[in-house]
Amino acid sequence: MYLDNRDKRNDAMIYLHMDNDEVEEAQVDVFNVVTQMTKKKKLYRYIFVIAVCVGVLLGLTMIGVDYVTGKNTYARAVISFQYEGIEDGLDPNGAAFDINKIKSPAVIEEALASLNNSRYDVEDIRGNIAIEGVIPEDAVERITVIKEMALDDMSSYEKILDVSYYPSQYIVYLYKDFGMSGTEVSQILNAILESYRTYFLDTYANTEVLTITTNLIDYNDYDYAEALDMLETQIELMQDYVSERRDQAPEFRSSVTGLSFGDISKALDTVEGIDIANLNSYIESHMLTRDRERQIEYYEYKIKKYNMDIAEYQVQLSNVQSVIDAYQKDPIVIVSAQETTQQLEQTNEYYDKLLQQRLDLSQKIASLNTDLNETYTLLNAANSTDKKNIQDEYDYADEKMTATAETIAKWADLTEQTTQEYYTTTLFSNAYKISVPAQYSAAGGILSVAKKIGMCVAVMVFAVIFVWCIDGFFSEIKEIRKNKY
């Protein structure tokens, strides 16, 4: 059986061919089909009502299932980041930024602990979190246009890289798990976002590095010269740490400690120039040591290490100097009105970088030579004396060593407090913000509910219309056969 549409006398006809023992052709008038359908419009009016009711019930059933399972029931919050580098997809340390750290077990565990909630498994909570980046409409439009251009010109794909957008704002969803109340979902999501704030500051504004290093060292486990070197190294680390922040925020002053980074730097200079210098002078003048043979070995090792470092830096300096000698800046020739020329050298960043590298290497070599000569002096003094230290000398040195270590630890703590306040109130005050706290949405909200019910009703209505058309068509065929036979 097949259908053939033809146009005759402006009538809408369907020619129906039946392959039987005798070939027959029947004409089915579309208007007659509509007439047949009209005869049953009262019946199908009731069927339409039933279909609409079934569609509504089916939609509500699906919504109820989603609500119980939590598939479309969630709490939603908006967070944003504002710091240098986020626009390029970088974290404050310059590495690739990973927003999924919000879902890390440590963050979720801390959040549940803050709520005293042990009912839910961390992995279950992780699986129910979803994060979406918010991309401005104009950026999406630019990328879409370039993608469409690339269909005709493959080289246009390279242009997409020029309009790549790294979001600085994110929408975080926590889908409702079985047994959770709407209030709990919102509370847990807010707790997770607050826990992430702590994680963010601990990761990118870590200020505990100084006290950790000072507390790990027990100077009584080392000989006096070794312990003194460690104290000097600790002061140098603190000075470098403070200098970076002083350059970042020369005007900042902590309201907690009352100190600026410049104040701390001067205080560390005083500790180094007075406390450590006096202790060093006492140890060297009395040749104070717990084990003279071990002390001599220590000096010999330092001399060997200094010589190796100096040789390495000298090789680097020689290589840099060779590059400088072979390198010539691009000249600029200026022609004047008096038929004379003037040649100037153009500023070149690479060349200037080489000069700075040569200067740094020369300074390192000079500093190492100074330390080397000082160590030679100490080694000669240790080899040329057979002086026996008395207990009073040990007691005095121990007392001074302990006092100096405590002073350094105190300034390490003050430095961390000042830095912590600087990070939280100035540098990272807006680095991470919860722009919109968690808001609970049952089954996706009113719009989602209406959409789901509407789709179910539309499917049921379409099915009834299809059945009605088929019914009218076959009713017309029966009518034709009845009239024919």
C-alpha cells in the first residue's frame, strides 16, 4: 500500500492504491477526513481534557520524584574573585587556578565540623556539588562569531585564543541529598564557602612560615658556631620576607601590632647588628666550642663549600661576560640638517638583563670571598689554640643564645601577625567574596516546574491530535469502502 498526493481541480486529495487480486484505486478527500474528525470532536474534547490532566499529573509526579531524590532541588550561591592574575586563569601565586578545590575533602570536612554535623558523608557531599563559571554575554558572542568564521576559514580557530575568557565569578550548586532538609542544604553550602575562605587564605596568604622554622630549631643540639650560623640564616630569611612586603605596602601599619614592615625591618637589623654580633664576638674571642675537633671539621667543610660555590659563580660570570662582549645593542642613526649624523644606542631589555645578571654574580662572588676569608681566620685560630673553656663561658653563651633565639621568635610572631592583617584587610580583602549567599530552590524553581508540566501536557496533547487524525483518516476509508460496495 502507498499514498500518492496529487492536485486536481484545486481539491486536496489522497490517492490510495490497494494491491490485491484486482488493482483498485480510491480517492480520499482530505476535507472529508477533517469532516470525519469533526464528527468526533465532542468525544475528543473530553479526551483532550483527560490528556491535559494526565500531563499535569505526570509532570507533578516527575517533579515529586526529583524533589525526593534531590535531582533538581538545590541551594545555589555566587562567589567572585578579585586579585591580579585571575583574569588570566591564575591563582595569587601565579599557578593555574583550580576552582574545584572548593570540593576538596579538607574543605568539606571543616565545613561539616563547623556545623557539628556528622550525619553526611564527605564523598556524598562532594558528588552533589557542581560549579559553573559565569562568562559575560559579549565574550560568548565573540567566541561564537569566530567559531562560525572558522567553518569557512580554518585559520580563524587561532583567533579564538585571543578572546579566551577565564571567569572570575562562579555559581556553586549543592544538590539536595536524600534525607536533607532545605535549610540544611543552604547551611552546608554556606559553611563550605566559608571553609574555602579559610583554605584560600591559608594557601595564598600563608604567614606561618617564619614561626614554623624558628620553632623547629633547637639550638642546643648544635655547636656554638653552627647555631650562630643558623641564627644568621634565620634573620636573613626574615629580612627577605619582610622586604618583599615592605615593597608591596610601604604605607601599611598594623592596627594589632602597631608596626609597619619598615619598622620590623629596622628591628631585625638591630637584632642582627647587636644581639647576634655580640654573641658572635664572644664565641670567637673565647674560641667557644663543645668539640674542638668537630669544630675544625666544620670550618674545613665550609671552606670547601665556599670554594665550590665561588668556582661555579665564576663560570657563570664568565659565560655572561662572553655573551655581553658578543652582543651589541641596535644602533639608532639620526641625520641632522647640518649633514652630520649622530648614533645612539637603543635601550634593549635583554642586554640590560645581562648587565644586571653580571652585577648580581659579582656581588655573590664578593660576599662568598668575604665569608671564605673569615672562615680561614676561624680555622687558623682553632688550630693554633689549646684553650680549655670553663663552665661559666658555656653558661653565658647558652644564656645569650637562648635570649637571641627568643628575640628572633618574638619578631617572627609579630611579623606574621602584621602580615596576616595586611593580607586579610588590604591585599586579599576582596580576593574572595561570597557575592550571593546560598539560596534554596525546590525542584528547580517556579520556572522549571512550569516548564516540566508544560512539556508533559504538550506531549499528551500532541499524542491525542495524532490519534484523532489517524482516526479520521481510517473513518473516511471505511466510508469510501461502504459507499463502493
